[in-house]
Amino acid sequence: MALGIESIVRQDPHNYRDVLMYGPWVLLLATIVGIHQAQRHRAGRLELVGYVTMTASMAVTVVLGILMLLGAVDSYFAVTMPVWILSMIMFGVGTARAGVFPRWMGVAIALAQPLAMATGVALSPWIGLHDRGSFSGAVAHGAVLLSIAWAAGRVAEREPQR
């Protein structure tokens, strides 16, 4: 969310944002792993396929992102992002079906990236759309993930400690 706000305040694209985005990316990966671990006993095939595909695509994205920052790869978004978005939708629907967390949380996971993209497009008359260095739509992604963290924390509070 901070990079999204900063992208709105300082509207020009900046390359350092491409590097800083890996912090939230890795934290999102850890969050997805934690959600899966908490619900895997009730998760169905859709959640599992979404989870495996999402974590794999996120790991590949990190490697390709590093290669892009080093100049060895021009772009990887056209390949990895559609796979990641589809897997996030599958994981979100699987999370809603599993019923361990509030159903809205699964829906929020499924809609997080489409909402971020829609936010970026909605802000584009003022901020502009850029291939790199600008993440204005991340404010929506951040808001969704903050609500997911809140809901996950509430579930964890209710669970007996083992």
C-alpha cells in the first residue's frame, strides 16, 4: 500500500519501486503459504491447484524480476502475471469454499489483483499507466490484504493453541 500511495504522490515512474516491490511480494507469498497451511485440512482440489500454481508463479516472478533488474530479461509480465492472477482467483475461490476463514476473505483474495488493475486504470487520467516503476493500483491491493490480515488474525484468536 505504501508503494501505491507513494506512486500517487510522486507520479513519475521510478526504478527503485521495481526493487522495493519484492518486499511486499515475498510477504504476500508468506501470507498465502500461511493461509494454505491453516486450511489445507479442508481445502479442495481447486484451492490446492491455485496454491501450487500461485506459489510457483510467484517464485518464478522473483527470479525473472531479478534477471530483469540485471538486464538479462526485458519483461516477464506477459507470461507470469496472467498465470499468477488466474491462480490467485482459484486460490481465493478455494479459500471461500474451505470455510476456515470468512468467505469474504476468499472472495477478496480472488478479486485483489483485478481490483488493483481497475484502480490503476481508474487513476490513469491523473497518474498515468507505466510498464515499470509505478504501482498506483497497489493501494487497492494493500487495502484488500490489510483486511485479509485482520480476518486471519481474528480466526487465529479464536483457534485454541496447540
